[in-house]
Amino acid sequence: MKWAALYHQPANSSGQWSTPLGLLSALEAQGVKVWHCPFTEPARVVLPSLRELEEQSIEALLVLYAGPGAELDRQLLLLRLQIDCARLDLKIICELGDEPQTRCHNAKRVQVADLSLSPDVPSVEHWRNLGARCVWFTHWADMALFHADPAVIRSRRIVTTVGRRRYTGLLQAVFGPLFVNRRCEGQQNTHLYNSGLIAFQYARWRELTRRVFEAAACGCCVVANRLDPNVGLELLFVDGDSIVLYSNGWELIVRVAQLLLHPERAARIGAKGQSIVLSSHTQITRAQQLITLVDQLVPSHGAC
């Protein structure tokens, strides 16, 4: 099988989001031939023409971009009309990014896609209610970056990359140098998450975030804010067993303090969370899942 992949590759390499490349590499390892179609500026994106896609024997176009893009939306709609008029079995797959934050950018893309992938259960329900074919395709850890590193000494401290967010000031005031909040790029993430016993997360949008999977993959005991049951976090991780959840600042401080006082318990929870991620939530398992989803798609040509 051969797919085309459209993704953002900014001229400044430090702005490159590595997640699409990790997924594409995993797809290639699973036997999918990938025709890479990166673009540097969303306002100047140019999709492959239908003729080019046919010449390359492309079976699916995978769109890995969920930012603002009026020109992308326009070209995807044109391509959708051309595919339907030609009655071709060429599927458009749109990955919807970090919904619900990116939901505002996706209304037109889900309409032209044969399949949309969202990491957010409420967003999946939203799009399905509007008639779109959308599945829960939750976040994962790219093992090229997020993995255990035995060369790094794990200390009894709390690490995070959230920046300025609710409760970070409180954690800094209570735990002082034991709380490390640092912006990281590339392999710096690997080192940070392997250096801490606990990883702190606060989801501002009350959503299941990528950081939960990435920190857990490195063996951290993830401490995250409790979310609504319909978000699905507790379908994947169990509070007190593979993750630690809190509902307010007081509970956060108490639970973190308990983990610091009993590092063996934190290590045990971290190991369980890591096991769950490595078995079910890596770029490899998502690639396998995506191949299955695309294989199951039945062409539904619209009117020309």
C-alpha cells in the first residue's frame, strides 16, 4: 500500500513538531510506502494534484495538520470533488490535532474526509452528531524520544514541561527546588522525564493530553488533574494504580507529598503506567491501528 502524507515542516527546524514524523516512520516500518508532502507555510500549502496522486498509485492521503488553514481547506474540498467525480477509491484521512483546542479549525476538514481521527472523546461525539465519520484516536508516546534511559539518575523530585499553568506556583512555593518546570526540545524531554520520580500535568481544557503518555513512557509517576468521566482518561489509567489524580490544589499537594515520602509507591505506579503505554499507546500501535481503520473503510462517492 502507498499513502501520501501532508504535514507542516516549518523553515525553522526548532518549530518542527516531531509527532507526525514518528507516526510516518512507524507506518513505513509496518510496510506502508509513504510519499512525503511537507509544506513550510500553511497559507501557501499546495496539495498534490489528483493526477500526481494517481501517478504515484496513492491509496490514501493522510493530513497531519490541525492549525488554521483556509487555503488547505479550499484545496481539500476541490480534491474531494475531483475524487468523487472520478469515482476513485482514494481516501482522505484527517488527523484533528489536539482537540478540543483545535476543534475550531476542523469543521471543513471533517466534511471532506473519509475518516477523521480525534484524541478527544467529546469532539468525536460532536463530529459524529454532525454526520462525520470520526474515531477516537487518542494520543501516544513517540518512543524515539519518550523512553526509559538507564544512564539518567532518577531523583525524588517533580518534573514538568507545562510552563506557566495553574498550580505551578503552588508547587514551586511548597516544594521549592524539588519542583522542576522546564521547556524542552527533542532529547531534552527524554532526560527530564527520566530524571524525575513524578511528572506533573494540568490539562487546561479538561482534556486527555499527550504529556500523560509521554511522561508515563519514561517511567514517571504521572500526577494529573481529574477529568470528566466522558473524556476517557480513567478508561486507560487507574487512579492510584497507574496514575495519580487530583481534584484541587489541596489534594494535589497532599498526594504529591505522599509520593515523595513513599518513593517506592511512586515508582510502582510509574512502572504500571509505563507498561500500559508501551503495550498500547506508542507510535507503533497507533500506526497498526490506523492501517486497520483505513483498510476497513468503504468508499462512499458523493455526487459529482
